[in-house]
Amino acid sequence: MVGFEPRLFDDIDPAERPSLAAALVPIAGMIVFLSVGIVAFDLDPQFPLFWGIAFTGLFARYHLGLSWADLYEGISDGLLMGMKVILIMFTVYALIASWIHAGTIPSLMYYGLDLFTPAVFLPVTAVLSAVTAFAVGSSWTAAGTLGVALIGIGSGLGIPAPMTVGAILSGAYTGDKQSPLSDTTNLAAAVTNTDLYEHINAMRAGTLTAFAIAVALYAALGLSAAGDIPAGRIEAIQSAIQGAYTVSPVVFFPLILTFGLALYGIPALPALGAGVFAGVGTSILVQGSGFGAAWATAQSGTAPETGMELVNGLLQSGGLIGGAWIVTIAIAALSLGGMLDRTGVLAVLAHHLGRLCHGVASLTGVTALSAISMNILAAEQYASIVVPGMTLGNLYNEQGLETKNLSRAIEASGTTTSALIPWSSGGLFMAGTLGVPTLEYAPYYFFGFLSPLILLVMGLTGWQITFKDSAETAGQPSPTGGVESAAPGED
């Protein structure tokens, strides 16, 4: 699915395998470079990541003995793993610009301001995002389409944008995890050799518990965030939109087409591509744009002049070219992650993390830590699923656990936390698409913290833990704080 198989500890020649101390050197270098570059010198992440690539390359070449060809192969593998992500990023940026120009997103904002109230906006946003992501099988698609419109609606209602983004992401990742159309859900099942629907069923209790708590928190947050809307504000926003665009249900055609294709089972990239064509066509036929102007907008972005600064800011977008800033960070991060895999650094770290496991509780915790670490180091949620999924499978087998325990653990802690890492593909995409920096929306992305937390509770208490050989042993605490496994020989 991703064209990527990580190097495993046992597959690396012991003579070529880095020690734990050596594996920590490029990790420490990356942390220092990112901290110094971003925090001390206020640089964008591109060059701090480039410093990490250079340092890792020199360390691997002259200390670990890898050739330049080996390192280039690692970079190529990292980029191959993330190629789908890069293409989706470019496509979504073009889609947003074309849908704004077509009046699709402005019309969603126009009608949404009539339907929402400040008090219920955040919990309803989370639920709508969850339903949309479940239906289309993609948290990214839900955030890049409906999510963009919800940002505008929330701003019109006086809700701070970071809160809105948090609610969008909590819903989007909830729906994504429960959808049989989701690529990460399918990948987690495939890499652990688990039946897809067994994997989804295994995630359901923890996912819905985390989401229910998140929705309750958004309801409480909405009551405190909702103040009095200045008189005439909503009417002024709607008038500004109506003065610049033709507002009509007809302009929802690109949205209906894109979601319809996704529901039919068409993968995200061609469905989003069709949405770009539909947006351009709607711009021409409904908004009266010229053919060249419509495509130029999809390429270079929108800068509307509605007569209201708030609306202008909400409907400004960078288009295909505007996505280049985000994509350069993704390319640098994926390249560094590919080098760390090729050098054996990721395999060594995963192996030594695995040695910390002495029961189901510690195994669950190590799985969560491994998945989150891969998001930080490899900058790609696919790696957070594939690396621990392939590395830790034997440990789950030794504990007598069914494979769905592993598939649930890597997705509950890997997929959901990708959007919390500023240089990870998930964090880059969400921050760039929704216009709020990762560190600003992170405190309100409740599901991203609750999902791995509830996973740890499962490991500690035995709730939802299942074994291969005896249903009666499931849920019994072990002396190590995990869950008692059945005695050997009872298969």
C-alpha cells in the first residue's frame, strides 16, 4: 500500500548494525537542530531538517560505514513512502482554491452561519467531521473540504480558530479510524495480518469512549467560548459573501461529486482530483469566470475582495503553488526518516524499546511509544503503523495475544498523534490546510491525547484485551500490571 518495508533488527547484519549509543547520536542531533533553528533563531523547519539530513549522512558515512548510494536509497525509500502524501497535499491546495473560486466554500459558510449557534458549534463540528471522515474514509479529505468551511463559520460566530481546528481533527480522526475505506485503517490491519473488520471492531470501544469525552469537553468549551455576537455581524458576513459570489445550492456540485466518488470507493487522490475539475467547471459555469482565470486560480490561489477584511482573510488561499512551502518541509522530513531507517537507527530503537516489555501493560505502552516515536522521527503516519506493526508482532504472539490488539494499539497511538507533530505529514497538512499552526491547535485536539491514553488504560486494566486461546483469560490482571496470558500449551 505504501511501497515501504522497514529494516528490522534481525535482518541487519550484526557487523553493520549500530549500537544503541550510536543510534541515539542522529536522534540527538535532530532534536538539537530543530530546537536551535526553530526556537532560538525563529527559522522555518526546512533548514533545521536539512542540517539533520547533513549530520545524519556524514555520521552514517564516516562512522557507520554506509556508502553514499546506501544513503540515497534510504532517502528514495522515505520519499516513496510519502509520495501519496505529497500528491494529496498539492491536490488539496488546488481543490481549496478552486472551491473558493467556485463559491462552494463561501456558500457553505453563508448557509452554515444560519444553522449554527456559538454554544453548540464545537460539539456539532466534531460530530459532522466524524460522519464525513467515516463516509469518505479520509481524515485529510474531511479536513480539507468541510473543515475549511467550518473554520469560516466558526470565525463568523466568534469561536477561536484553534478550538475549531481541534474539534475538526477530533471528529476527522475518529471517523477515519472506524471507516473500512481508510488507508491507514487498512494498513494497520494488513501489516499485522488482522482481518479488517476485526481490527475496526477492536478499535470501536476505545475510539468511541475517547470521542464521547472529547465531544463533552467541546460542549463545555463552547459554553465558555460563546459570547454575544456583535449585532449585525452575521448579516454583514453573509452580505459580503453574497456580493462577491453567486450563492446557490448549485455550487455544491464539486462537494457532492467528491464525496460521492469517495463513498463509491474511489481512492482519495483521484476523487480529490475530480473535485478540482468540478470546482473549475463550476467557477466557469456559475461564477462566470474565464477558462484560463479559473485554472490560474487553482494554480496560484485566491485573494477575494468582498469589502470585509474578515471574509477576505478567511477566503484567501495559496492554490497549488501555495502548497510548495508545506511540501518542502514534508520532503525534508521524509528524507531524514528514510535515512534513519536505512542506517538501522529506527530498527535499533524499536528493538530496545521492545526489550522493556514484561507484560501486557508494558507491551501496550511500548507499542504506543514506538508509534509516536515514528511520527516524530520518520515524520509520516504510515511509518508509525508499519515499523511497530512489523517489529513488535512476535512479542504479542509470545504473550498469547490476538493480532487485533497490536493493530488497535498502533493506530490508536500512531494515526491519531500524527497531527500533533509540527513537521510530520499530518501536522503539516492540517496546519497548512486549516491555517492554524500545530502548536496552537494542539491543546484543543482532545482526541489526539485521549486515544493513546485510553489505549494505556486498556493495557493496565485488561479492558478489551483478547487472547488467542481462551476467552476466559481476557481481562484478568497479571502481577506485572498487564493481563494474565494463558499457560503455554493451551493453543
